[in-house]
Amino acid sequence: MEGQRPRFGSLAQGFHFGLVILALDQAALGGHRYAALSRVTPTGGHAVVASSARVLGLRSGVTIGVSPVSRSACMSAKKKPAKAKRSSRARGPRCGLCGKSTKLTKTECCGNWVCDDEHKYIMFSYARNSCRRNHRRYTLCAYHHVEGHPGDWKDCPKCRKSFETEMYVWYGTNQYNFEKLPNPPEYEPTHCADCGQVIRLGEDGHSEQGENYWCQKCSARRMRDGQ
Ligand SMILES: [Zn+2]
Ligand SMILES: [Zn+2]
Ligand SMILES: [Zn+2]
Ligand SMILES: [Zn+2]
């Protein structure tokens, strides 16, 4: 049973002999660490016998109303805990945007796990290297929250009116969203007023003035020409 101890060592230690509790499971549920004890059933399967706060209040050596299994059954099931441990790691919290599992925090707008990485952002760089900042700056979810709109951002008329359609769709469907806008409205692509090239407003560098947009190249040329 050695291999399974480290995570909840103090809890697990009491359960050496013929006892029941072999695997400790952990998952993120509603932001709280959630623990469950499971036992190995005589057939080798796992059964959850206690969970959450009850588990954390347990002292080692306490059995919790489960019939003891024989030591040999315990030993023969030795491989199961390792398996449970692996899957419990996979179920721990991860950044909903990039999948990393270290240094996480929760978004204020929607309570999702996200990298706590705003320190990586360099002022005025507009780099998109921070998961937290990307969600905060480039999504309707965050905008809706900051503006204090009522209801859900996905059917919020105020959000819809706040942006031109292309940007509304981009804010609602880009990769910085945990949940994307269903049935985004259609829009005509934006073209550069000089060369006609399509500009993806959310992704491509561009300049704008009144109703007009210019691609990066034409913007640079206009700047040189003092326009
Ligand atoms: Zn991330
Ligand atoms: Zn959000
Ligand atoms: Zn809104
Ligand atoms: Zn152009």
C-alpha cells in the first residue's frame, strides 16, 4: 500500500490491516476540494464509502461502516489504488483555456478555473499570453459582468448592441471563451478601404476611421503619407 500514501498520508495510514479504504479520490467540484474514500470490493471494484467533509473529519483507524475485506483481498487489489490515483490527478482543476493545472485562479465573471498569469502580461504589449487577461479583455462574458448587465451574456441585448456584429461574434466565440455564443449572427467580412483585403477585426492588425478600416500594410503607408 506504500505507493498510495503521499497525498492523504495521515488519513490513509490507519488503514493497514484487512481494511477497506484503499483509494482516495479527489476532484474539483464547485471550487472546493472534494475528497472521497473508496474501498476495494471483494470483486476488485471500487465503492465510494464516504466523501467530502466527512472524510476530512476522519481520524486514522476509523472504519466507516463498511464490512472489512480480508487482507488477501486487499493485497490482490493492490493495483487499483494506483489507477485511482492517476485518474484523480486527471480530474483535478485545469485552466479551462489552455489546460494547465498549476497556479490557477477563478474568473470573476463566470467562476471558471484559469491560469493566474496576469503578471506575465507586459503593459501596452497587447500580447495575448495571459489566459486570465484574455478572458477578461476579449470576451462578452467578462464585458457583460463588468458592465453589470442582468441575465446571461449569451442572450444579452445590451452586449449585442455594444459591438459591431463582427466583433460581437469574435468576442463571443474566440478561444478565450469557456463557453461559446450559440448561433452567432452572420456578418459581412470587413475589407480594407484601400486594397480590399479581408481584415479579421479580432485578429488582424488594422486601423479605422469613421466607417473605414485599413489593413496593416495600408495603415503603415497612410501613416508615412501623413494621412
Ligand atoms: Zn491557461
Ligand atoms: Zn467569464
Ligand atoms: Zn451583457
Ligand atoms: Zn489594405
